[in-house]
Amino acid sequence: MPKLIIDNREIEVASGTKVIAAAEQLGVVIPRFCYHPALGSVGACRVCAVKFMDGPVRGVQMSCMVEAVDGMVVSTTDPEAVDFRRQVIEWLMLNHPHDCPVCDEGGHCLLQDQTVAAGHGLRRYLGKKRTYADQDLGELVRHEMNRCIHCYRCRRFYQDMAGYRDFGAMSIGNRTYFGRFHNGPLESPFAGNLIDLCPTGVFTDKPSRFKGRRWDFERAPSVCLHCSLGCATTANARYREVVRVEGRLSEQVNGYFICDRGRYGYGYTNHPDRPRKASIGRHEIPYNDAILTVADRLSAIRHRDGIETIGCATSVRASLETMVQLRRLAHGQKWREPTYFFDAFPQVKTAAAAGRLTTELAVSLEEVGNADFVLVVGADPLNEAPMLALAIRQAVRAGAKAVVLDPRPVGLPFDFARWPAAPRDLTAIVHAVTRAGVAITAAEPYGAVGLTFLGSLPTAISGGKLAADRLRVVSGWLRNSRRPVIVCGTDVVYRSTVNAAADLAVLLRGEKKRAGLFFVLPGANALGAAFVGAESKPFSQLLTNIEQGEVRALFLVESDPLNSYPDRQRVWAALQKLDLLVVMDYLPIQALELAHVVFPSRSVFETQASFISQEGRLRVASPVHQGGIPMQQWSGGNPPPLDFNKEIPGSDAKAAWQILAELEATLAPYPRANTLHQLQSEIASDLNVALWEDSDWTSADGRRVGFNDSDAQPFASVPTDAADEQEMDDRDLVLLRVDWFYGTEELSTYSDLLPKLEPEPRLQMHPVDAAQLGLAERDGVLVRFPNEDSVRVQLALADTMARGVAILPRHRLLPWQQGGKEGPVVVAVEREA
């Protein structure tokens, strides 16, 4: 490791470290515009100049372009280097407009900071400034090209890192223009990162335009809840309204970046129709009266019908604190076990994934980006976990091979090998890849169990020469890999596929490879739900109990079965049968119309909340504001009223765990958790999930939870998927209901902005299947379920998807909640009359 001296201070750094990064480790921040840790060096701006006083390099050089080596002596304060940087700043300001007072970047602008630091305050050049025409880049990003200093950060991220080509650099030299060939929305789902990357105000956040300066905002570290990855964010609020979300550095998870769904999906917390006051029926009442009312009604139901007639349900968007407090309340009162998943199909697969993850196997997004082979099984990264797609792209850029084994027409911003296959075929293919791509010695560390398992796998595969050729290529890449990662989804696959993917990763570890296992789960806290609700049954069972009269009271705690269970009419009818329906939520869900009692809860931006990401990493969000009706809504768009009050309008909402704790205090004579720290201490002891560092109650955000590795069973016997298979004739198709980037994820569908970006929902089919049914592109079709439910939708053809399946998005504009069964379901598709 080279040693060098920077500003009279010695430092030892890793080989390959640039001088600019070495200086930063000493706390010396050398000015920069084009350099960014995630993008690397390009030497375009020339403002990072330093003086090399001794060593193999001498004179003024760009610190981002020179690697640190032994014997270097560097000065950042030498007069020659300082004067060079001062002149660079003056050059860059020749054409820059003096519009800081009206620029949203003002106050956190890198160019502004460096201009002041360099002492530049007078424009000596008297010629005309270079000007450009701005472009309309869509709803998310505002373009002000006159502010550009040609650092190339935007093009390097958009094309090189993210892999999209509709935006880039045009023209040459002093006239270089960064934009699109024509006006139009940016195609990349990561386009919002241009805002964070731009060191000036060329790209600013369009939705929050003119809503405040950085110093006007309340800011706090938060967590993205729009998929299972748990990306780190920073939330910004003003006047009781979340106005902006930015990416927050998390080296092992999302790095510096987030996707646009995570950046702009926050509208649900500001929704004008979200519940703000406790109510009985449609009548608002004081919060404490609502608690007492629920307690009285529960007492009456308990004495009349029995304790076991009280049920409760939450979902994978609820925090760990809420899940544990709900379980505590149910156990203490001897109610039915809470439900955490809507259907058994996703629950058993999430449980299987949780049981197969170990400290050794689980990998982060950072490790995915460093893989040399990535096998994606039954997952659509861009739609289900967008930052996973970005991580795989970085691996491919470094030379990795990527293979996607999935029934959908998966689209990704990099070259990959596509292997379309129906869900029923995925397990057999993974087993064939395992047998062909893993040496027999890989099973030896696991003894007879491992050798028997590997020997039992098939050596051939159905599908003819094409399948055999694919198997040969993929298994060859797998054999030659040293850092393979197996990515497995849990949406469209069967449980046996989850275990097959885990078995492959285990065997690769047996070969002494740095192999990893990366699951994509069905929600922000799905793994937490699997830990907390290990003994629970799905909501579908509770629904049956309600229909049979065995459940008379139900708590829906941040759970919306009318949106997420695949039979909306059945749920609606069942909820109407209840004697007591209590809803606790921060969303304006349809169940509010049927609720007997409503408690408004706080969103992730208004309370501290903990989640466990799909890799088992603790993610902790801090409140950015204290809740209440946004000033814009409260004042009707007028200036804030001049009368003062101690109470915040609409601030009755409390964290869901706190509502449950206060209800428990009313009902229970036994000791209970009264504070957040007490509850989190229980979580630490019950689940082996420490939410705080031991010494000083510092948040343990980012730490891996303690997997119980001793309970993991490699090559465990797995029940067959036969129970999930259904009879079908030659004209039937297997329908897969799936997620899209926009329009399907629950929280982001409440945004007032993202619906403008949604593509029209369509049913996707293979052209051969469509031709056999006499259907064509853009035909209106009717999807008929076995129970006579149906969905009308327009048809789209895709020749990159598997035969024998149809793909339907869980789109907010479609009544996809039909059929009464989650997972693959056999349907008939016919032209609409």
C-alpha cells in the first residue's frame, strides 16, 4: 500500500487510489466538478489541480487523474496550484448566468461554493455569453442548459452507468450541449439522479421547484418503501409537506443513487384524502374516545362470541415495531395470530427464502455489482427492484455475464442472455444448470446429503436443441466464474424454485467460490414479516373465518386487502359481515368506507420506523416532520394564517405501534412496552434484531440482522409444487399478475405525479399463442378466470416472453383483483365482443 504526504500529513492508502480520494481520507477536500466517487475520474473540469512537490510526478497535475504512489509529496495550498484553480473558476464563470437568487440549486451549489472559495467576484470578460435553448425533459427534471460547465457528470451517469441512450452530449467544444435530440421525457427510470449529480443548476427537481432552499427544509435520513431493497434516502419537508426525496449514500445497498419511483413516490404522505382524525363511522371524535369505544366493543364481542373471534391483519409495508406490537397485543389478549401476507402463495416462498438465507450466502447490492456471473431466476429487476438492475449493469460493465431465466419479456439496460421459461419449468432448468455447472467436489463438504442431492439432479433438459445449447453456454459461464451471484424472485416462481436457487448457491460455496444469494421479496418489510410471523397464516385463511362467522372483529393495521387480495368482491362482502372493523392507516384505502372505527397512523416520514430488507439488513427511518395537514392544503393555497395555536392541524395521527400500545394499556393488566425503546428492546430479544448499538443507543441502521445459521437446511426436502398446478386445455394460458415500474406498487399509486408517467396497462402474450387464439396486437380481449370473473384489457405481443403464459400488470387502472387465487392461474383469453 503506497504512502504519500499531502499538505505535510502522511497517509497510507490502497493501491489504485487517486490522490483526490487519498486527500479526502485526511479530511482535505480538493475542489472538484467532474470527479464523483461513483463515476470515477475523467479530468474534464481541471479544478482539482494540486502541486506535486516530490516523487515520480512533479508540477501542477489533476489530482483525480493521478494514482497515489510511494514517495509522493503533494500540496493543495501551493500558490501555483491555488492560482491555477482560481483561473479555472474564472473560465467557468465566463458564460454562467448570474441567476443564483432564482436557481433552486442556490445554497447547495458546488459551483457557487467554489466560486466564493476562489475569491472570484468580478467578471472581467466583456464579450457576450454563450447561451442555449432549454428542453422539456418531462415531469421530473427541469432543464436550464445555460448553467452548464461541461463537467460531463450527467452523460457519464445516464449513458455509462445507467445504460440509456436518449440523453447525451451533442456538438463539440464550447458548444457542447447536454440533452435529448428532441424534447420529451427522459426514458431512464434513474433520471432523477441527474439532479443530485449536477454540480450546478442545469438539472433541478421539477416537482419541488421554488418550494424552498435547502436551509428552509426539515431534513432527515429515511428509507424507501417502494420495493424490498431498502434504499437509503434523505427526506425534505416544509410546512408539514414532504416536498423532495434524495438519494443518501449507503455503500452496501444503493450507493449514491435511487430510482425515480423511490424519489417521486412520496405523494401518499401528502394525500389530501388520507385520514387525519379518529372517527366512528363518518363522525370525527377525540382520539381517546376512539380508544375507549374500541375497548368497550371488544369487551362485548369477547363476552358474547369468545376471544378467538377477534382477528388482526397487517402487511409487509408496516414497520417492524408495528408488527411486533400487534403480535404482542394479539398474544396478550389471546386473539387469533395476526396475518402478515394476503395469500399463502407469497407467504410460503418468503418463508422459504428467509429459511435459506445465511450470513455467508446473503449478499448486498454492492456485492452484486462486483459479481462476474449473475443468474436471475424468476425476477424482473427493473420492475420489481430497480436498483438491482443498476447493480447488475455495473457487473456487466466490468465483464460479468448475466442470464435471465423468466417467463416475462424482461427488459434491462445492458446485454444479457435471455432464457424464457414458464414458471413450472424454472425449477427443472435451475437443477439442470446446477448439475452441468457445478463440479461433484462442490457437494463433498456437505457429506452424503450433498452428494446424494447433486447426483439426483437431471443431466439432460427438455426443450430440444435450443434448450441444450442454452444449458451448455450458461453452465460454462457458471463453471468459469469465481464470484457468481444467484438472484431469485418470489413473485411468479414456485417454492421449489426458491429452494433450487438456494441449493445452487450453497453448492457454489462448496466449490470455494465467493458465491452469493440475493432474493427479491414482495415488499419493504417482507423479511421482517417472515421473522415476526413465522407461525402465522395468510389473510386468505382469515377471510374464510370471517365468511364462516368465526371472526366477528377485525383490525386492519396498515393493510389494504381490497387492493392487494386477488378477490376484491369477496373481501368487500366479508368485511361487511363484521361487528367491528378497526382500520389504522395513513392511506385513504377503500376499507375506510366500511370501518366502524378509524385511527389515522403516521407514515414513514412522520415517525421512527425500522424495516428489514431482503438481504437481512436493518433499515431505520427517522421522522422528517411531526405530521399534520400540509400548509398548502390547510390554507387553500393562501399565505399561512397569522393566528397562532399550540396544536398542529390534523396532527392526531400516531405511529401504528403507539396506537396499538395505548389500546393494549386500556385492555391489559399485564406489563407492557410503554416507550419506543422498550418495544425495540423486546424486538432485540425476541427476534435477535438489535435496533440500537449497545453502548449509546445509536441507531443500528445498516447492520445485518442475526441469521440463525444453525437452522438453515441445505438440500432440505421440499414439498412438490403439484398442489399449485391446475388443469388446462390446449387453448388455456397461465396468467401471471406482475409488477411494473409505475402503476402497480401500492404506495406510489397514491402519488399525484407518477400516474402521468404510467404506460397503458396491457395483457402481454407471445405472438404464437395469440395467433392460435386468433388475436392480434392492440385487440381488446377478455381474460376469463375459472370462477367466471373477467378482466377487459388491450393486448400487446412480445416475442421475448415464454410460450403458454399471459402477463397482466397489477395496475391501479385494472380490476386485476379477480380469480380468488394469488400466483399463476389458468385463464381463457378471447377477443372482446
